[in-house]
Amino acid sequence: MKKYEFVPLSSYREYPVKEMEERAAAFYADMKRRRSVRDFSNRPVPREIIENCIRAAGTAPSGANMQPWRFVVVSDPQVKKEIREAAEKIESDFYKQRASESALNVLAPLGTDQNKQFLEEAPYLIVIFKCRPEVGPGGTVKEHYYFAESVGIATGMLMTAVHNAGLVCLTHTPAPLTFVRDILQRPPNEMPYMILVVGYPKKGTKVPVIAKKSLDEIAIFM
């Protein structure tokens, strides 16, 4: 069993309480600006920006530090087209056959349908995979603990990094999502978790007027 070397915590920064309050309030105000969009510009985004956003996501905590995530960044137009075509087949089936009336009623005000043009328009699709245990040399198994929770945390950090960089994103989760593993030729132990569409918003993009729940509705202090 590998033993970690322990060193003093040198990366932590403590701030005066007043500054902490200001930083927390400023961060909240900035995150309130984040919106999911479905209309993307085809303006190019420097790859270095995406790389650093993924590096930020890779700093997420994970069960036993197994880091059970894989980020596949797609910018190739032909691959994006293939992903869109496959996704729209699944989404068409969902909207026409599988979706309940209540689900359609909830989605209707948001203006979503089976047309997913953003999968081709946006400069990047970041396909996020959660990695199941891997079999190593000699049949040894590298366990991954709490891999679903870990990937969820990393995905949230990735979305925050994208927003912080000045870009927008959209979470896209057609079900089943296994088709994207085949298109990207990933191994069986990598399970597609989400497609994150990333880029600039198209000029004139509109978003629905929505409200987030208040603090009293989402938090209990005891």
C-alpha cells in the first residue's frame, strides 16, 4: 500500500473577517450572473483557456484521491456533427414518445426541443466521463471510491472555471448517453456523465426569466 508523505499546509490563505465577508459576497454576485445558454457563437476560443479550466476541475477532491474523471475535449467539426446527429435521434424519441406530459409541461417554458444546433455551433464540447474501477497488470483492480460524487464536484468546478474565464456553458445530458463513448472510442470502464457545451454566447442571445430559490428554501442552520 502506497503511503503518502505529509507536509505542512502552506497553500492556505487566511483573510481578515471583513475581507472574507466581502469576498464571499463578491463571489456570490459574480456567480449570480452565470446563465445556461443554448445559442452559441462560433467564435474561436484559445485552447489554453479550456486547458486551464480543466486543470481547475482536476483540483477537485475525490474519494481516496482516485480522481475518477476523464475530460474529452471535442472541437473537430465532423465529430461534433456526429454527436449532434446521434443526440437528436435520442432527443426526438424522448420528446415524441418517452417524455411524460408533466415533463413536457415543465420543459415547454424553457423553449427546449429535440433540435440541438449548439452541439455544432459551439467551439468546444467537453464530454465528461466517470471512470469505474480499472483492471491493472496481473488482474489487480484499482478501486474508485465515491466516483459519481467526485465527478459531480469536478463538473461543478469546471462550470465555475468556465464562467470565471468569461465564457458560457450548457449542460447536455441526452439519455442514454452511451453513444458518445462509442463515437469517441473510449474504453468500457469510462461512463459518459455529461456533455458540457462551451463558448461565447451568440450576439442577441436571450435567456428565460427564472428565479433561484432563496437561502431559507435551500439551507437550514442548526
